[in-house]
Amino acid sequence: MKNSMINKYIIRKVIFFLFLFLSLCPYLTAQDYQITYEVQFKPTKEKDSIVKEYMVLRIISHKSIFYNLNKEKVDSLVSKLDYKGVSSIKSSFLRIKVFKDFSKDHYKIGGNFNQLNYWYKEKKTKYSQLKKYGIYKGYAATEAFTEFGKRKWNILYTADIPIHDGPYVFAGLPGLVIKSESLDGDYKFEMIEIKKLDNLLPIKENKENIKKEKLIKNISDFIKDPAAHPINFKNDLGDSFSYEFSGVRDKNYIETNDYLNKIINKFNNYPDQDIPIITF
């Protein structure tokens, strides 16, 4: 009788620890993944033309980084001074990165403006109206909605893939985001590939170096009157453009404004409408 009670106690303990282990399994046996998303978007507000770019979500040890695939290739070639290789790659509009640490209550978004490599904090996205959607691309999908960057977004995610992440800022749902689309039709992120990774170095976390509100003001003020500011732009091919406002709105000032406005107007419809992205 005593042995029977001991055996039952041991069995209960084993079941308890097995249950605990299984509940922690996503964390204890976390795989590293690379997920590719096709992004379709309208670069300019005035035109309906759609551009496709490809962005990657790389997840390593409960952190992730979302970045432009072509821009990563270009940066690698630039570091080797291979500008001929750079010229063979199509230039990208979406030159942003999103870093996520799943243990923190915010994300970090990075980019470049006038030679400032900026990183600012962004609050985690909140979702509403979660409901079953059906099968999408072979996965059982659930629908959700959110608002971000002065846009409303429709989200599809699947618990079939137990990764609580997704493209851009869309993460924190009980499954992987396989599609996110703005209701105005200007932006769509759609998963096209997922693969496991092995033996990768941890993702580097960059420190916040500017507040979002200050960055919005700095870039918005620049766009209103570019030639009234010091300018130091450099493109992927190593070409640079420098300018210092003399204080006089002369011919040089007018020509500089015309030149920069043409560059700025090639991409004036950003995913977060508060944060202009200038691609030189």
C-alpha cells in the first residue's frame, strides 16, 4: 500500500514536470527562423503604381530583426567596395529595420536620415476583433485588426506556426503573421517562405538615440524646406551630395530645393505616415 502511494506520488510528479516542460517547450527548444515577406506598396500618394520589395524576418534566440533583403545585399557589397555589384541590384525604398526583443514592452525602429543612423522606440501593437478566418495558403488562419502609423490594418496569423512574430511591427499574436494589409490598399506584407536556421550569431541590439517625436519634427522640417538645412547624403554607389545653406535664398538654394524635392517625391507614401523615409 505504501509503495503504491509512493508510485502514485512519483507519477504525479512526473506528469507535473512533463506538463511544465511542454508548456515551456517553445522557449526551451526555440528554433531560429528566417521568414521572407513580399511587400507590395504604393510609393507615391498621387499614383496607383505598385512596387514589390522583399523583406526578411530573422528570429534568433527570442529576438528578431526585420529588414530589406536587397538593402542587406547592397550593404554587404558596399563593405567590400564592390560598387559594380551594387549597380546590378535594384535600389530599395523601404530602408528600415525593426528590432524586437520579446521580453520587452517596445520595439525599436531604425533607418537613416542625412547621415544619422537613427533608432527610436515604438510601443507594441495592440489588436482587436480576433476571429477565425479559414484556410489561407494552407494554414488555419485567424483574423485581427489594428491601427498603426495613421493606417488601419487587417492581419491574418496562424497558430499552426507557433511563432509570435510577424513583418514590420506586427507581432505579439498567438501565432505567426502570414499577411498584413492596410485597409487603404497602399501596403501589403505577405509571407512567401519560411526556413529554419542553424548556428547563427545573436542579433545585435542598437540603442535608442533619438525620440520618435523629435525625429518626426526633424525630418518634417527638412522636407518643408530642404535647402534651408545642412545636407550630407550618400547613396549606395558611393556618390555623395553635400550642401550648406548660405543664409541667402539664391539660385543655388532654389536649384538645391528643386533637386531634393524630386528625390523626396519619388517616395512620399510611407508605411508609418508619421515617419518620412528619404531614399537618396
